[in-house]
Amino acid sequence: MKKMMMMLLLCHAAFAGVHVNQQIVGCDWDDETEKVHGFNKYGYNGEDFLTLDMETETWIADNPQAEIIKQEWDGNKLYNEFWKNFITECIAWLKTLWTYRKSLLQRTDLPSVSLLQKSPSSPVSCHATGFYPDRAMMFWRKDGEEIHEDVELGEILPNHDGSFQMTVDLNLSSVPPEDWRRYDCLFHLSGVKDHIVTTLDKAVIRTNWGKTAFRNDKEEPSNMTVPITAVVVVLAAVLIAAVGFTVYKKKKASRPAPPPVNSSELSERLNPET
């Protein structure tokens, strides 16, 4: 985009016979010529009324009825200076937004690419995640040539961090193991010259039945984590109870023995006379 514009439209309705006042404040900037332009215009019932001259900080009457208001506003230096500063800030905001937008348009993030397989009989998935923008392509090749048979291409999906992911599956049920290395997965991101090529190799495939389990692009802990954690909690509770009991026994042993209770006195307490 060569030229950008920021504009604020304010409408005021006066219901004494229904009249409409309009104010348009904004700025535009040409990022190639660096030319900037700010404006602050008022309209009345759909017609031009007053326009602020940014150079002189005075008002131009676009309608004969505006002459009285022009003379009044020309003398209000604080009011005119406020709008000039506002438009100056508008240009600064515009340049900041354009720089941010340009950085987003030019941003390129390459993904991490993994080979995944749910079971020994499942297709092998070539999974790319973390790339940006979403203008990307990925496909399987055999002997360096793109193939379409026994290949299923998934959609490009968003990640929670604003990046994207995609998957392309290859069915190897009819491919002998010795031919696997003839296949590779190619990922290409728009705007990036180099490709990411991942050769099909059993040694690098992440599986659900081996030591490494996967869920999309993140590893999960083994299912043994929960029972092991439970055992640790139980052992900790037993240890705390044992320590507490030992402390209690020591305190009890250190206390002096209570005096013996007289049997006749105890009998009187238990059987008071009526």
C-alpha cells in the first residue's frame, strides 16, 4: 500500500428542527514521498461549513453562514492548537501502524517438521508447525518427484500463538521397507527461497506405540506419570505420619506419670450418693 489514511467521523444531531452537524478529522501519509496531510472539517446539514487551515491555524468559511463562527474560532488559539497537535499525533500513529503492518506482511517464520505415525499400519504424517504466514505448501516426493497417489493433504490450521500448522499423510502399506528412503517430505513457505526436506526414515518417526508419544507437535509424558505421582504422595503421607507418631511417643515418654487414683475416691466419683 502506497498511501495510508486515518479518519475520525463525528456526527452531532441538533433536534430543533432536526439539523445535523458533522466533523471529519484525519490525516494521510504517503510512505514513498513522505508527504503528509491533515484535515479537520465541519459540515452542516450535509454541506461543507468550516475547514481548519493547518498552516495558519485559522478557519476557512466554506459557507457564508459560517463567517460569524469563523471569526470566533480564529480567536480561540487554544482550541486551534489542540486540533493541530491532534492531527500531528494522528500522523505519528499512522506511521507506527504502517511500520507494524509492514513488519507483519514481511514476517516469515519457518516451522519445525516431524514425521509421525499412530500405529505400524497407519500412514506416516509429515507435520509442520509454527510457520508464518499461512501461504505455504507441503507434499510428498518419490525420487525427487511430487506424488499424489496414496497421499492425503490436510488443511492449514491456526495455532494459539498466531502461527500455523499443516499435515500431509503418506500411505506406505504397499511400499517395501527398503524403498522408504526413496521418499521425502518437502515444505515450502511463500517468500522463502530454501525448502525444508525431510527424508522418510524409520529412525526419526515419532510413534504412539514406542517410547515417544505425540500429540500434534508436542510430546506428552508417559501414562506412568499419574500412578508414580500417586505412589510418591502416599509414601510422603506415610512418612509424615510416622514422624508425627515418633514425636508424639517421645513427648509422652518425657511427661511425668500421673498420680495414682485412690480406689475409694474413684468409686465415690462414679457412684455419688443421692
